Amino acid sequence: MAFKVTPWEVTGKVDYDKLRKNFGAKPIDQKLKDKIKKNAGNLHHFLSRDFFFSHRDFDLILKDYEKDKGFFLYTGRAPGGGDMTLGHLVPFVFTKWLQEIFDVNLYIQIPDEEKFLHKQNLSWETVQEKTKTDLEHIASLGFNQDKTFLFQNSEYIKNMYPMLMKTAKKITHSTMKAVFGFKDSTNIGMSFYPSIQMVPTFFE
């Protein structure tokens, strides 16, 4: 049976090996775990217990780290889809460990436009209420205040706009359709918002 995985839905029985290959990810093997442990001093239980099973370029990040080139972290949460659960907290818990171990900067993006654009029955006002709650939950995890920038797109958009334009200019609609499964009926906001989410990758 065919399966489908997008940022918003999962249908069918997922073939994780095929999914990994489709997204160009590699398995987290013992060799990578050993390298992480060598550089970090220990191994997070999400890794030792195979909670995470694949990655993209984690090996290259470690190579840069070993050469003192450094790296920074970037993650986020799209409010408006319901209250945060333990599942939503998992990437933040792991990211916090990475920040503490490697002493690096972290950017946490709150794309408050995403769920608003995706769900036709969701109001902007509701999204903003959810955003406030999510910001409080994320901040309560205790990230390093001197090395963490937590922001929501609608407030920080003026600062991101120049890079957003440069990014959007390089991406075709056909690419967005292929990656995200957009259709002709998809609103133009959904087609454009990925450009906004890419901007933090250029913050440093």
C-alpha cells in the first residue's frame, strides 16, 4: 500500500527505508554514534535507544566541529494545531542537549503563518493565542538565554525579508509541489511560506 508523508499528514503504512532514501537521509549507524560520543563525551538516550534512526549531514557537522569551523542549531514549532504534547517536545529536548554539549547558538522559529495557511477554518487570532502558549512552553525548557534566539515570523518578518526574497527567487513552484505535495488548489500562501522557514539557515 502506498504511503504519503508531508509536514501536515501521514497516510498509509510508512516504509521508513524508502522514506529515508526519498529524503536523502542516512541511517544513524554505530560508526556515527561512536563519533558523536567521541565529540560530545556521552550519547543522548534518544540516540543510544535508537529513538532517532536517520539523519542528514550530521557526519559533516561533526567534521566541521572537529576542524573548529563550528555550527549553529535551528528548529521550530508551528502553532495552531493543538496543544504541545510530549511528542512535540522531543526535538526540543534533543536540541537543548546539543546546545549544552557543543556550546552553540540556537535559533527557534515560530512560523505562525503555517497552520493558518494550511487550515482553512483556523483564524489568525486563534493562531496568535496558541503562539503565546507555545512560546511559554518552549522557553520553560531552559535553553541558554545568551545563545538562544526565539522568534515568531509575523514579528520578525521585516528583518528576514531581504534574505527571504533572495531565497524565494531560487525556488520554483514545481520544486515546492514535488517536495511538499502541493496541488493546483493549494493557496499561494502555502507555496510561499517554505521560503520564510528557510531564512534562519542563513542567520550565521
